[in-house]
Amino acid sequence: MSALRNTILIILSVAVLLYSVFWLLSLKKYPVDFGISFNREHATYLGLDWQEVYLKMLSELRPKYVRIDAAWDYVEKINGSFDSSQVDWQMAQAEKFGAKIVLAIGQKTPRWPECRIPNWANQLSAVSYRQKVNEYISYVVERYKNHPALEIWQIENEPFIKFTFGECKNFDLSLVPEEISLVKSLDKNHKILVTDSGELSTWREAARAGDIFGTTVYRVVMTPKGKYWSYNWLPAGFYKFKAWAVGLKQNDFIVSELQAEPWFSNPDPQKISLVEQEKSLNLEKLTKNINFTQRLGVSRAYLWGVEWWYWMKTKQNDSSYWNLVKELSKS
């Protein structure tokens, strides 16, 4: 019994010490450039004109940095037939307003259903699938590598998560190093971003894979069983410590997704009351999330939720989120 008690005391002492270190590392604030992630499909899903949302974001919020995607199932809906007209338009508008683009490509890109593999590709053999992935990536890189708005390539979205997330039954993790090497061979002028979960990963593989590492930061989430789970007990120093442990420097460390919209069990906010939505995010929580991010030691953070802010503004007559981000961009 005495040995067990001593073991418990040692574990508790170490836990308290670590938490104290994380807390101390959270005290310092850093300058952070805030950008915005945008997804055309999600804007459409919310009943919005996605081009209107994108233009309003660029003209009113004036972000210096924007993250978009060139999802495979959009670019090559039909095997061998490429169409990037919507991405062309987004890139052109970003250039017009002086915004720099992170362009996400790969089998997984941001937003549900995560994996964006065309239906026809799911029927291919492993050899043919690999070839088609390389063809798609080569097409996108060759098309945009000299575009003035392009700043960074994002290869896949959180590819190293060790649990099933999204509709990703045919995602081939073994291709990720090859995808990164392919982009590097085609474009030697732009850096590569690789992302990972902020709370549910050690970051070891993702931090080594690219030139820049991006973490997600979600403070209130929903479990698969529909229960809310808060990470508010987790200090900012926890992320800073993990960055130090894998050798990241501030300029190579960003927040790729900062929670700035509610976490939905049903992704349609029109079917969820605003009271319920505010359990995971309201204006006060968003302000705290921004403050929290300034203590992580990152150089940049992309806010996640512009489609919802615009939905709140135009469908719910609530411009508070939109205006908060507008003021943040000015500062």
C-alpha cells in the first residue's frame, strides 16, 4: 500500500509540475497575423452565394492571408477531365485584393467530408490510384505555381491523425511523402504546410513532413456521443511545449484552424437553435480564443468560420462576429 501511495504521489507531483510549466509558458503574448479559411461548398450548404461571401470577405474583412482548396473531387469530377474555373476565380480575386493564398490539395482537404476523392477513383487499383493522385496534384501545381497570389501549398489536411475521421475509407496515407516530394520537384519557390490535430497528436510526423507546421485549435468540441467537451483547462503553454519538443520555430509554426464558429453535431445551423450553438462558441468565447492564440508562440492563425459569420450577419441579423473579425484585421 505504501509503494502504491508513493507511486500515486510521484505521478501527481509530475502532473502538477508539468501543468505549472505549461501555465508559465502561457503568460507571454506574441504578435500574430490572422488570416481566414474559406470553403465554397460550406457557404453553398448554408444557403449562401459562395462568390458573394468570398468577395465580401476580401473587400470588407480585408484579410492578408486566406486559405482555400483545390479539392480533387472538384478539379477532376470526371476521370481525365480537369476543371479549375472556381479556383481560378478565387485566386484572381485574392490577387485583386492583395491577399496571399494557402492552397490545399490532396486526398484530404479542409471541411467535411474531409476526404475529397472522386467516386470514380475509389474503383481504381492501388497502382492506378497512385498514378491518378500524382496526375491531379501535378495539374494543380503546374497551374498555380506562378500565380502572384499563391504563397504556400498545403498538402493533405491532418493526414497523420491516428483515428478515423470523415468519410475517408480509401485515403492512402502511404502516398503523402510522395505527394510532398512531387510538389517540391514541381515548385521550388513555395513552402509546404502540413497540418495536424492540436490536442490529439504529438505532431512528430507532421512537423517533419513539410516546411511549415499547422495545428488546429478548438476549445469546445462535441464528442461522437453528442456531449460537449471543453479544452479550456488546457493552457496555451501545452502547444508551445509540444512545438519545442518537435523542434518548431515561431516562423514555421502556425494555427491552420482556429475555432471561430460553433461545433455542430448537425452541420446545418438552420436546424439548431442559436442558444444551442452558443454553447460551443459565442462572441465572448471567440474573443478568448483569439487571446489564447496570441499566447501559443505562432506567427499566424487562420480563423475558421467565415461562412457562418456571414450566415449570422445576413440570415440572423447579427453582425457582431463579422465586425469583430473586421476590427481584428485592422489591428
